[in-house]
Amino acid sequence: MSRVLTVMPAAALALAVLTGCGTEAAPSAAPTAAGKTSATADPHGKRRQMETMRADCMKRKGFKYQPYVPSGSGRMDRDLREIRTDYATLLKQREERGFGVFYPYVHPDQPSGPEEAAKKYQRNPNLDLAGKLSDTQSRAREATDKACYAAAYKKLTGKTVTPGNDTSRQMNKMYEQAANRELDGDPRLVELAAAYGDCLKGKGYPVISLKPTTMSRNTRSRFDAELEEALSVRRGQGTEDGADPELTPDEAKPYLAKEIKASLDDLECGKGFYTEFLPRNTELGMRIFREFGGEDGLLS
């Protein structure tokens, strides 16, 4: 199992992490541009269209492809809209989960974010289709599928993507550029980040940089590093079945206790900063997410 969340479509996931790895549902569905609610509109419409185009393209190239719309397609935008960034919610999350780094290892049966919900999606039938081919045929099919996906994606979004993780890279770059202007360049956030950093230093915590985007993950980064170090030790020991290394709940508990303590000190120092930074950071991520078709489920 992979516990590390990266930035978009990955950027959407990482933005959720910054709030404390937790969401609280809004009381009603958000209206769409057409005046309908997300509950009545088809959240999978463009994804269905893209998958049909992809299947037609594959058929023309001599390969079978079954249109596939994950049950959670289009869910991420709703998750982001429902993130709560008020102090009371952040405090509750941190008292239980800290930054959300070691919590999944102590409580492996508890959902820890969008990546956990993804485990419930139905299996992509195209995996079985590819599994019946020879290595040569499988490689040819994969290359063709990437080309067909890129063509359909460009037609629906206007974005040019290349095979691999190019969509994520483009979104990351756009997020970083916009965050540098809109967040790190904002005088109010810079002022709040400086006060936040001074408070952390007074409590004995190191401060990497006073840039708002760096401050938002300053204390958490220590525990990300500790997790990676603990897992690297496990990787060095190896596992009998060759699976990814894991920490047992008992091994992770001491880490989580320290993480919760640090996260609460961090929130105490950064209360003013977080309540202004997080809503703007989330809105920025949503804007980029929508631009790349995330709201239509194209990134699922």
C-alpha cells in the first residue's frame, strides 16, 4: 500500500493533505453552471465521452478497449469543495491524526484520505484484456492506448499531454507558478508566515523557510522524512513476499504520539496563518484541477 500523497492530480490530493488529511461534508450539493446540483447533473458525462473516443480510437488501431468510468470519477472536486479549514475542525483532526503521516499505520483499517477511497473503485476491465496479450502485443497496446488517450484528452480540454505522468507534471508546474505569485507574493500571508515561524522557533522547532507555501508544510516535513527513513530500514531488511515495506501499529504508535504533539504546537503557532492560507490554497488547487478537466472526472 502506498501512503504517500503527491501533488495533482496529485495536486488535488496534496492540497487536501495540507488541511490535515480530513474533510467534513458540506450540508448540500453545490450548484453547477447550469443551475443544477451536482446530485442531479451527470458528473461522469465528459469522462464517458472521452472513454468512448478512446475505445473507438483503439478499435481503429486493432485493439479492444472497454470504456471505463471509475465509480469515484469526478469525486475529487467535490472532496476539495467540502474541505473545512476552520480552526475547530483543524484542531479536532490534529488531536486525532496529527498531520496524517503515521496515523494510517496505527489505524490501518480507517480511511485516511482520497487514496483510501480509491481502493473501493471497481477493477478496470482493460487490465484483464491487456493481461491476455503477449509481451510484444501488450507493449504495442499500451503505446496505442496512451496515444488514443492523449488525442481524446486534447479534444475535450485543449491540453496537450504526452505518455506517462505529463498531466501531473503540467499541473504541478502551473500550481507552483501560481502559488509563487498569489500565495508567496501576498504581503498579508508573508506577514502571518513570519509570525508563525517566530512562534515555532520559540518552541524549539526548526524553520526551513518563511515562504508561506513552505511554512504550510514546515513541521509536517519532519515526519514525512521520519516515515521515509523508517520505511527505508524496512526496505533494507526485505520482505518475504517482496511486498512494499510497512510499519506495524505498535511500531508506528510512538511516531504518531510525537507527530500529534508537534502538530498541535504547529497549529497553535499557525492558527492565524492557516485560517487565511488554507482556503486560498485549496481554491487555487481547485481552479487548476478544473482547468485540466478534473471536475468532469477526466483525471480519475
